Amino acid sequence: MAIASNRPISICLINQKGGCGKSSTCFHLAGTFAASGKQVLLVDVDPQGSISQAFFGSDAVERMTVWETVAALFDDGCNHIDPQQLIRDTHIDGISVLPANHHLAQFNNPSPEQGGVMQFALREFLEPLEAFDVVLFDCPPNLYQCSWNAMIAARFVLIPIPPEDFATQGIRAVHQAVASARVLNPSLRRLGHLITRSHARMIVHQTYEEKLRRLYGDLVLRSTIPELSGFKVALACRKPVQMQAPRSKAATRMRELVGEIMDRVENRSQHREAA
Ligand SMILES: Nc1ncnc2c1ncn2[C@@H]1O[C@H](COP(=O)(O)OP(=O)(O)OP(=O)(O)O)[C@@H](O)[C@H]1O
Ligand SMILES: [Mg+2]
């Protein structure tokens, strides 16, 4: 594995809204970063194990013991964790996965701030790792211990939001959680809101996108992720769209997103973001 020169770009994708495209975006983003030569670690911190299943299949993921998954980091019984054993290579060059499954659910406490040292489990595990350029955290649809751990470990937060009524309702709670996490992780920055699963021709989506841009200004990324069958087909083939169909519209939109993310990472790293 290549050695990254600096700290990796670590981004957690969070939203307490289910089905907003966190895992799908993580999966295809990982492929796009990997296609540009980056070494990517996908950290699955969702007890649903979506990312893990996308790479290793549901049967294999279901059979994993606590000690073979990210849950080992939270389990008092697991000492001397060897990153080489926990982090798995995948069939895609440049992408490794720290897997999760149902064993993680018992540690996903709804009051994470009372978690004591557990709050730093992911950060302590990941900090010494030097092999990765990009670390992406796929979080569950809540703001409990797993998402909290990801925010304590990451440098950046990306908030996927479909431009619809229910999907936009919980944004304030996400911002509050980010603000609270910054007490323990002052270097955490918001990359912004990413409009996902959008249908450009739907009036209601256009209206909500305008509303989000009016309310949050530059905090909403210019790039949007449309609802496209290309994303679903690639996932069904177990390949990020950048590998499955690099000339497709879906792959092009992902490359645009990565370009904007890199600009924002540079910008956020140079300037202090207002709290
Ligand atoms: N841009 C897209 N185009 C087409 N399908 C998409 C897109 N984004 C997500 N999907 C599909 O929508 C469904 C939900 O997406 P996904 O699992 O990524 O959401 P999630 O936010 O991770 O959900 P959860 O909160 O349950 O973890 C999946 O079947 C996924 O393949
Ligand atoms: Mg998911």
C-alpha cells in the first residue's frame, strides 16, 4: 500500500434520515477516489453492514464474529487488535474495508456523550494508520454512538440530503450533533450538504433544492447526485460505477463531486470555519 504524505482526508457521511444515499455515495465515492490512484479505507460503522455486504456478500458478512468487525474496537473483551486482521482488502484495487455487521448494534448507544473512552475508539484505532489517503465512514441513520465515533475520528462531515420534505426535516439535529462533536474534535469541519437522489425534472425536487441553497448558501455543494440506474446497476455488479461504467453519466457526476470535495478540503484546511 502507498504511504500517504499527510494525514488522510477523512470524511464521515451522516444523516439521521434513512435511505438518503449515505452508503451508495460512500461506495461510489470510494471507487472514484481509488480510480484516481488514492488508497481508500471504507469504515463501515453501520450495524446494517451495507458497505461490507456490497464488497463481501451478505452471507460472509453475517458470519463474521465480533473480532472480525469494527465492533471489536468497542468490545472490552477484544485486546491487542491487529489492524492487519481487521482491515480487509477488496476485489477493487485501492479499496480496503473495515467491516461491520449486526454485532455493532449493541454498542450503538443513543447517548454517546456518556460513552467515556468508547467515544474515541475509532479515532485511536485509525490515528496511527499511515497507509491510506482517504478514509470514508458510512454511518447509520441515527446520531448515536457509531455516528458520534465517526465524527470524533474524522476531519470532515458530508451530509447527504434528498431534496424532499421528510429528508430535509432533520438537518438542524445534524448540525447540533456536529457542533457537539467539535467540542471533542475541534478540527472537524463541515464539507457541506450534498443533494442526493435528485430528479432534475421533478418540480418538487427543484423547489427543495432552491430552498436548501437559499437557506444554507455555500454550505450546499454545487455538485448534486441524481437518481440514476447506473448507480444501482454498478452496485448490483459489486463494482463502484467508476470501475463498472467509467463513461456513464453516473461516473461523470461522481468525478465532478470528487473534484469539488478536493477543492473544499483544501479551502477548509486553510480557513477556520465559523462554528
Ligand atoms: N443516486 C442514486 N441513484 C439511484 N439509486 C440510489 C442513489 N442513491 C441511493 N440509491 C439507492 O437507494 C437505496 C438507499 O440508498 P442507501 O442505502 O445508500 O441509503 P442510506 O442513506 O445508506 O440508507 P440507510 O440510512 O438505511 O443506511 C439503495 O437501494 C440505493 O442503491
Ligand atoms: Mg446506509
